[in-house]
Amino acid sequence: SASTNNVTPIWNSDLRQLQEEIHNLKQEYEN
């Protein structure tokens, strides 16, 4: 379980970055 605990924060940060990029792309598309 220690390995998954180390990987989880990285996954969360990557997912957050992807969500921000998608949000920016949507704004550009709408504008």
C-alpha cells in the first residue's frame, strides 16, 4: 500500500493539470 500512497498524489496533480488544460481549451473554443 505504500507504493500506491506515493503514486496517488502524482496522479491527482496530473489529473488537476489536465482538467485545467481542458477548461482553457473550452474557453478558447467558446470564444
